[in-house]
Amino acid sequence: PQGTPLEPEETVTKLRAEMLRFLFRKEYRPSATVTASRGDTPHTQHVNVNVRRDGGRYFGRRGDPYAYLQILILVDAKVVLDIISLALDSPGTSFLEERNSSENSISYDLGALSGGYEVEVDEERKVMDRETETTLTTDGEPNDGCCPDRQFMVGILSSIISPMDPIEGTFTQSEAAKGAFLDFMAKYLVTGVVTAARSLTFLILERMASVPTGAKTTPEPTAFVKSVSKTSSSSQATIQEENIISLLNALPSRSYDWNKVLAVLEESHMTRAALMLHKTGVVWNTHTLTEGCEEGKEEEEKDYAGSGIHLSRSRHFIRAIDCYLEDVDDDFKRQVFGYIRNVYTSASLMEEEGGICNNNVEGDHNDPDEVHNNGSFVLQNSLLTALPKLVRLDAVLTAQIVSQIFSHDLTSVFTSLQSEENGLVLFEFLQAIISGDFSKDYPVAGALLTENLTRNHHQTYFSLMTKFHPEMVYHHLSTQSTHDNYKPEECLRLCQDYEIADASAYLLERMGNVSSALQLMLQTLESRMMSLKRIVRGMSDNNNNNSSNAIKSGRQRNSKKVEEKSAARVKRETEIQSVKQILVVALDLCERNSGPTARIEHGSQLWFNVLDRLINAKGFLRLAKELPQHSRIISVVISDLLQLIMQRMVSNVPLPDILHKITVDHAGSKLGEFRDMIMSMLKTYNFELQIFSKAAEVLQQDVQCKTRDKKLLVAKGLDIRHMNSQPLGYG
């Protein structure tokens, strides 16, 4: 430049604007040297020329509009767009629309230039052609230091690259060029500095949603969200989904085809982005309902607002729930319960405030058709179809939703759940309520649901428990505060059908048949001990087989041997715990029926029946014929069981009766067999004596202290200075 040299930053700013104006020059303008070399006469025949409508002649590709930009895009579109992006993102860059807005120097309609959201590229290009000169100059003078309008540049790029259907008279760009332009547009749409036609916006969103799983040609993550260059397909999909959500938040709803975009997002399994649109669908239909019921609307509009709109709203409501549940993040999944509460609360408030205009429509409000057109009612019916999925996610939170929405219509809830997984889902839901897990977190709602459960509901829960979790039945029965919620005969039949011995014995006891209940438990105890013997025997056989084959198979056989040993050990411990559990149930039965209120014919005899069965266990198990290692393992288990029963008997049966039972009824047995049992019993008895002795000593010491304090109070004199309100004189 002439005159005083410019500062480097000012030079860059000026050159940046000149470069952009040069790239976006519509007509090719050859220099004087080129013109002289070609000649001024139009009859030159040395090169091919293109004739424009105005009669001017340009050579080759130079005859196309925006020749400089088109040629560079043909070479490498991505590099060109990156350079333009650098210029647009440079700090301190001034653009023509900003200067026009601040100085009001020209009347420039950005909406007319961009064509809004309805004008497609071919129409937009015509507008661009008409506004080109105004964009690049003001009053015929160059806009030094001011870059062309950004919406204008985007429109020209769109018309050149033509990412949509090719326009007649233009050449088709490569897919790489189109992809680079769509990424370029995504970056600036999210910032709100440019707009795009609806079809172009759809192509941008479609490209962002098409995250490939391993294809060579992959769309790069858009630039407005930083990402790591080397990412897995799942992480890239997450980044792209975040980009889409950011773009959808930035765009107004009219700027893209809502249904097409939603279909693309669901096909690409971008659930969070699809969730955003489904939520919008629910909100839109809510507003439509309100608008459809304003005064002055025709009756057919009211009918439509009361029926068809609800169907669309319920569809989006269910799909929004599915989007939550299809997510991989468990914490995000649980947000579905808060969303359901908010939607239902919003619908209820609208009805209370007259949003659906039920109070303004003449007619019978008790008509079932009018009731079924109620917004919250439609949402309830839609929610019933989603309840099974919600229960699988979290039964307690689902119960909270049911308490808010279906507290007086539990029959519909049970109907929707009972067919899922043969009733397993219904069992999980009832368990959350009856077990008390729901009441711990929500006391008020838990009490409400529990009160609405009938005896049939409890019976259904019991039948499902016997089917899916028989190990829980006895604990459920024994911990119930009341037994009026189930039918004992029906429960006993179910327990017998599923061979649940402990629960069957408990029910027999509740029905008054204590002897049969104890006999059932003792038979079950014997069968469990026989199963334990078979498991122990099988462990030894497997060990022998493994040791004989270990040398032949090498390291792989040794590894398999270790795994089999571990599995057998776990199986043995499980069976031992099962035997102990049966014994504990039998002892509980004895304890319940040997107290002060127990029947006379029961008393200590129930305990002795269990003791006799354990003492004779070595006989019916035939341990003498087993291998020593087998016999040793089972003997240890029997010894532990005997100690357990003795510890429970000490507090319920007199000690002399216990010793008499051992020394008289089992006089033929070796005393050594009872040594551990007797020692354990005597230790327990001695421990209790020590506790009682110490307690007596403490009590006696307290009595002595109180007596001494009382004596001191009696012997202590009182300082009396008044009597009958009269002071006493002292000489």
C-alpha cells in the first residue's frame, strides 16, 4: 500500500477481506496483460471461449459464475472451506451485515438474501446473483477491511457445491466436497450466524447421524465440539449425537423437516437426540390442544383437538420413554421416572385450568367418549404399555409412579404386567410394595398402595413367589405381622406342588398340625443329608479321575482340575447351608411350641425328636461303609448340627432333662460321640451362669448404694430458720 506502512495486523485484516472478496467475485476479470496477449478482437480463434448472455467472452472455465471459487473447489474443497473458516473465525473480523446493521448505510435484508427456511438453493442463487454487487461494494466503493456478508458466502458455496439434487447447468461436485461443505455448514448453523434451506439442513443432520461402524469413508466429527482424532465408533457416535443435540437446540423448529429428521435419528439409534424431538412432539401437541380449544374455534377443530392430537401425543410420549430405556447409562435411564411425573402433572394442570376446555364444551360430561378423550386418560393408557419395561428398570420407582397415577386402578396395572415373562414382572412389582422396600423410601405413598391391595393381590404375589423364588416363601410367611392376607389351604397346596418343605411345615403348624409339620421337616433334613453325602462322594471321584488324567493332558488339564475343585467346593458348601437352614426351621418350630403357652403334649418332646434324628444320622447315612475322608467330612457337619441344637435347647429345655436324655436313652452309644456336644452345652450353660452371677452382683451393689444414700438422708439434720412464716430468733 502507498503512504504510511500499515501495522502487520491491519495488513492481515485488509488482506483477509480482499481475499474473500476475490474468491466470491462473480465474474472473471482478466488483467491487462492477459487481454493484450489474447487480443481485443472477438475473432480470436486460438482458444475456446464461452459466450455470456451479455455478449462478453471469457476463456474456458473462466466463463462460469464465481470462476475463482469453483476452480479452487475442484482442486480441494475441504482445504478451501478450511481457509474460509479460518477467515470467518479470526477475531476482530468485520462483516458487511454487521457494518450495515450498525451504520444503516444500505438496506440489506438478510432474510431475503438467504431465502429464509423455505427457499431452496436454485432460488437462493438467483437472489444472490441480484445482490452480488451490493454485497461487495457500498455506493460503488470497495468495502476495505470488511469481509463479504456471511450468509451471502454460504449461499454461493451452496450453489456451487450443490449438496442437494444437482441444478441444471451446474457440474456435480464429489461426495468429499459435499461432505466437507455439510460439516462447514453445521459449524456455523449452531452459532446462529447463517441460515439454510430446510432440505440442506436435513442433509446436514442426516450426515451427522450417519456414523459408520468401520467404513473407509467416514464423516468427520463436526468442528463445533472438540473431539479426539482417534476414537472408537461408539465414542464417535456419542460425540456426533452431542453435536446433533447442540444443532437442534440452536435451530428453530421450522428450519428442518421434523418427521424426516426424527426418522433418521431413530434409524441411527441416536436415542438422546430422538428423545429431544419426541419431547418436543409432546409439548407441541399440548400447545395444540390449548389453541384448539380457544373461544371462537369451530366444533370440528375442538373434536380434532380432543382425539387425533392425543393419539400423536401418546405416540411421542411412549417413544420418549423408550429412548430413555434404550440408553446405555443407568443413571440417565432412571431420569425417565421424573419425565413421566412432569408430563402427567402438566396434563393434569392443563385440565384443571381448562386447557382442554371440557367445561366450555356443551354436552354430557359423563359421556364415556368425552372422558376417554381426556388428555391425562390417554397418557395413562399409553403408560400402561410401558410399565413392564419400567418395572425391569426399577420396581420401587415404578411403584411411586403407580401410586401417583394408578392408585385407584391397580387392576389395570396388574393386567398389563401379568402377561410379561409369565408373571415375573408382576412379581417384582408386588415385591417392591409388599416387602416394604417402597415404603422405606416413600412412606405415605407406600401406605396408600398397601391399603389398596386386596387379599387376591396378596394371594397372587404368594403364588408367583412359589413359582419364581421358592427360597423366599418361608421368610415371607414367618415375618408377616398378620396372616389374614392369604389363604392357608391354597398356600399349602402351592408349597406342596413346588416341594417347598419349610414353608409347608410352617403352614401345617399354623393350621394346628404341629406333629406333621415337624415330621415333614425331619424327613426333609434326612433327604438333604443324603444329598450332601452324594455330593461329597462325587467330589472324591472327580479328584481321582482328575489326578489320573492330569499327567496326560498337561497344564490345560490341571487348570480344568482347579476349576472343577472350586465348583465342587461351592456346591458342597451350598448343600451344607441348606441342611443347616432346614434344621433352623425345625428348631424354630420347636421353640414356638415349647413356651409357657405351648400345649402339654408338645413341650420338650419336640426337641428330643430332632435330637434323636441327628444322633441316629450316622446310622441311616451308613458312614461306616464310606471312605474315611467322606465319613470325616459328614461327621464334622453332624457335630456342628448337634452343637447348634444344644445351644437352642439350653434356654428351652431343663439341663437335667437333656443329660438324662443323652445318658439314658442313648446309653448304648459311645460317650465320645457326645463329647463335643456335651462340652458345648456345658460351656453355654456355664456362660449363662456367669452372666446371671455378674448381674446379681451388680444388682446387689446397686441396692447397697441406695440403702447407704437413704440412711445418710435420714441421719442428716435440717437448718430450719422459719416456722409458720415466722422467723426463728437465734441467741
